[in-house]
Amino acid sequence: MAQLWGGRFTKETDQLVYNFNASISFDQKFYEQDIRGSIAHVTMLATQGILTEEEKEQIIEGLQGILRDVQEGTLEISDKYEDIHSFVEATLIDRIGEAGKKLHTGRSRNDQVALDMKLYTRDEIDALDDLLKELLKVLLQIMKDNTETFMPGFTHLQKAQPITLAHHMGAYFEMFHRDRLRLTDIYDRMNYCPLGSGALAGTTYPLDRNLTAELLGFYGPTLNSMDSVADRDYLIELLSAMSTIMMHLSRFSEEVIIWNSNEYRFVEIDDAYSTGSSIMPQKKNPDIAELVRGKTGRVYGALMSLLTTMKGIPLAYNKDMQEDKEFVFDAIDTTKGCLALFTGMLRTMRFNKDVMENSAKNGFTNATDAADYLVNHGVAFRDAHGIVGQLVLYCIEKDIALDDMTIEEYKAISPVFEEDIYEAISMKTCVDKRTTIGAPSKESMEKVIKIYENYLH
Ligand code: ARG
């Protein structure tokens, strides 16, 4: 047991209490941020004349040494310390002596941990954003290659109207683009520095909070010292944004799983991203997509957990808040892992373009266009709808597609049909005629692709 406090105690802490209270097993994850924050704090203390230049030099050198040694693996973060803050301070005092004891001047672990968590979150938001950007790049490439790869668009998981693979991927591009915007938004709202708030009521030292905020890349200092040490909103927002990312990945995974099934065969997942069965030799399973879908529950769980932890906490700091870390760390690692793996799977996935196009043809996805053909030849839409319904019934009985009917068969149902019906209901025409912005025609898609290209470069 090694604590930063103890002066007012007459008894040793019970070992079980100590273990229950300690956070070093997980908060060591932000040792780098803890040291970065301390260096800024000490730099400011010296500018304000609270520490001498020499003390500052000594402390910073000591802190940098600790950072280097931990990174190189020559200094082990020992769990005999209560938390990462205690470990760094105790190690510093051990190494440089008296000056080290001044590190914590004008600071509490409450504002320190608030700072560390913010620095950590900020770094991780950047990492998440990079991964989203990678995913968007892969999506854009698939879009560029497939503006004329026809496939059925679905509603109710029933074939509805023809679209292209580019159009389908574009829907996900939109989702993951919004996910990036959400991250930027969270970053902008949280990027204010809590350091200098002390335990809850600021400090009596003449700290320059603007300086520390600036040194650490924040927009400025937070404006209320109680809120500074008690705010975990940004973590809840991040968990919510990550839950949304996971929800998107999960929907996409579900589609990949369906598309990869023997019944659909729209895609083939690369061998490197699939797994086999221990008993059924023929199996090639989409485990990565299934795991991504499954892990979504973990991230939702973290969001619920932190919302619940925070709901009854009076101001200002309470130890409940230590519970923010494990769930947030796990949710971040999970989301990052899923993004990276999903992107790899998508990049290497093969699309069976013929199967997709045939599926669109055989699913009467051009039925709306057949009805529109009649309308263009003077038939009222409701009547046209009825006529095409008869065509579909006829095709189902004969097990053929609308495209396979002879012109005589067409005319037998309605004399309005002419030879140009085949052209009118071809996949290419059905898609090409949908030229409004956001629709699947090559023309519309190329405009959108340009916008996406500019956005990603
Ligand atoms: N390990 C603590 C946490 O994560 C650090 C803050 C401790 N502050 C306190 N007043 N006990 O929240």
C-alpha cells in the first residue's frame, strides 16, 4: 500500500478496502497524459513564481525520465500505488527528492484526474476519427468502382427497386460521415481545461489557468471549478457517439452476413477475414461481422452504465466517478477494434456483380418502372399498377422475370406495350432515369462522389 495521504489516520487501511478503492490497475492507461499534464502544471507554476526555474527543470527532467522509462519498459507501474497519480508523484520524489514534493502544489487529484481523462479522450477522439476516415476512403473506392453495378434495393428485406452498389455504399458513407461530425462536435464542446480547479473551489495560489490551458492545447480554461471536477458529460456524449458508430457497423455487419449467405451470395468475404468450423468442413463463416454486431451490446452497456453512475451524484467530486474509466476505456478499445477490422474486411471483400444484377432482375424490382411506362403511354397510374400486378403474377407462375416475357405475352395483358418496353425496364434504364440528387443514377452518383472526394482530400 502506498498512498499520498495518511497524516490524519491512526490505523492502516484494511487491505480489502485498499484494493476496492485503488484504480491503478486501469488508470495506468493514461500515464502519458498524466505526465503531460504535470509538465504543463509545473511550467505554469514556475512562470508564476510559485516554483523556481531550477525546481521546474528538475521536476520536468524527472517526469520525462519516468515517461521514457515506462515507455521503454524499464520502469514498471507497480500496483502497490493507489492510482497513476500517486505512482508518478512517488516515483518522482524517489528519483529527485525535495523538488518532487512540490509537484502537487495548487492541484488536487480531482482536477488532475479530470484533466487526464480529458486529454486521454481527446487523443482517442483523434484515433477514432482517423479510423472512420479510413473506412470512408474504402467506401468511396467501392462507390467509384460500382456506379453501374446493379443490385436490388430492399424494403422489409423484400426486393423493392433497382439501385447500384455505389448507391448502397453511399448510404453508409453518409452515416459514417455524420459519425465524424459528432466526434468533432464533442471535441469542440469538451476542449476546455479543468486544471487549476483544485479539489472543487479553485486554489489560493496565483495560478495562470489560461497558460496551462494553452500549453495543453485547450481552447481555454473551464469557467466553474465545481463543474470542472464533477463533469463527465463529454464521456457520456462520446459513449453515445460510439454507440451510434457501433449501431451503424452492426447494421452493415448484418447486411454483410446476409449477403455472404449461401442463399444470397452477393459477396464473398476474404479468407483472411473468415473462419471455419471445427466439425463442418464446408463452412466459411462471417465471424468478424458477427462479432462486430455482437460487441455493439458492450458499447451500449457502457453508455447505460455511466448514465446510471452519474445520475445521483451531488456536487462536486465523488468517488463514484472513478467508475467512468473501465467502461469508457473498454468502449473506446472495442469501437476502435471493430472499425479497424470491419474496414479490413470490407476492403478485401469480393462483390459477385452478376449475382447482384440477376437478383434485381428476378425480384421484379423494375415493376414500378413498367407501371411508369404505361403511365407515360396514357394509362392512369392506378390502372397501370393493376396491369403490372397481373404481369408479375404471370411471371411468378412461369418462373420468369419481366424482362423474359415475349412481346406477345405483354400485349395479351395490355395492348399498350410495345417493343420499347424492354429498354424501359432494363436495370440500366431504371437506375439511369433516377437522376434527382441523392438517387442512384450514375449521373447523380458521380456528383455525390465528387463531393465526397473533395471532403476526404
Ligand atoms: N482515482 C481517482 C478517480 O479516478 C482519482 C481522484 C481521487 N480523488 C479523490 N478525492 N479521492 O476518480
